Amino acid sequence: MKSRNKWIPALAIIATLGFAVLPLKSVFSAGPTIVVTPTNQQGWSTADTRPGGAVSFVVDSSAPSGVGALRLTTDATTAAKAQYLHAASTPLADVTELSYHTRQISSPFAQADPSYQLVVCLGGATPSTCTGFTTMVFEPYENPGMGTPGGVVIPNVWQQWDVDAGQFWSSRTYSDGGTCSVTAGFGGAPFYSLVALKSMCPNAVVAGFGVNIGTFNPSYDVYTDLFNFNGTTYDFEPYLVPTNKDQCKDGGFLTAKRADGSSFKNQGDCIQYVNTGK
């Protein structure tokens, strides 16, 4: 089954995030961390979040970095969906490093955790067309052994998931008539590894990445942090704690806060905190 989707609704969401104008990028430089806050979302969007689903930033002293994390929730309805997505335009062949941290706060299901998603044009992409549009989904509970600690979902414990070494299911079926062929998993098998997808679909392009609680997952309350796409890590924080004086300038002190959540009186107060921690 060939699939050439031109501006279907899901791809249109990616387009609004900048996919239509982004050039292809090669591997990210290893190491950068970008702080994402409610007032500076750094290109992230709630995208396809639907009624009953919610995305917010929370304070969590146990988070793997900083003072907080990203929270995704769904209510008791099966139609609820919570998603946080970032546009990309990166050849899948260049993708080498994927990971994130999760914490299950509460859910009626023991396996509850946000999924890691790659929005992919398996047959390639141009600025206006995505061939073989699908979402490749990593579910922690389907990847025993990939999580640290424990290897399986542990309630109320922060865990890191080695996504690039795991297995994904596809949201859609696609075949180019040659080697590039996937079958929709509808939440499960068949599964595909990152290595296999690169080999089967050498022209594939990642159009977006993010975290998600899909429909038919009611009453989830889960956190995520330190989301790594190809060596760039996104640190989700409820507010910016300044680490250099430039973050205090040009009105930056108005949205930045001390680690304890208290506000700054002015730019000088903010710079003093950076220099002294007080």
C-alpha cells in the first residue's frame, strides 16, 4: 500500500510548527541542552492534544534535572489525548541518539507512561509533500530492559528509556513497492527497530518528535523530562532559573525565578542571584 499524503491534517500540524520551511539537517552536535518553559517553548507545541487531554509544566523536586518537568494528563474519557510535539526535518539515516525520562504518577493501568514519538515521512519529503507519512511509537511497557532503573515501568519512579535501542510500532501501513514497507500496529506488533527502518527506508525523513498519551488511555497522570532527540536534550521546566547574567537582561528577570520559585525585583537582583546564588 503506497501512501503519498499531501497536507493531511496531522502533517498540517507539523507544517504549522515550521516543517514546510526547514531545510534537511544532518546529525545534531552532541551535548546541547535547551530549557523549555511555558513562556519560551522553544518550538514545542501541544499540537494534536484533544479535549480531556492536557499538557502543563510542574514543579518536581525529584526530576532528573532542574526544578520540574512536563506533565501529560487525560480524563476518564477514551477520546482524551495529550501530545507535545516539535517539528524537525532530519534524515532518519542521521538519527543515532533517542532517549527520555518518564515518571508515572497515577493511572488505572500498570504500564502507563508517555510514549516517545517520531513523525516520519518514510518515502522522503519535500517542503510541501510527505511520502509515507506515519508515526513511529516507542512505548516503555513494550520495551522491557530499555529502562533504567528496573527495565519495566515502575510507578512514581523517574526512569530513563534508551529509545534508539528499542522497538517501535507504526501508526500507518506503507509500502513503496520495494524494501520500504511497514504495517500499522495499532498499539502493538509488528515492531520495527531504528536500525531496520534506516535499512528498509533509506530516504525516510523525521518530520517531528515528541511525547504522547493517545486516545483510549483514560485517567493518565504522567511526567516526562530530558527528552533527547539526536543529541539535543530538552529540559522541561515550569520556569527558567537563570545561570548567566544575559538571561536577566532585556526583561528576562520578569519570567526567570530562583530555584525556590521566588521572583526577582529587578535585573540587578537577578544578576546578583546568578553571581552569588542569593
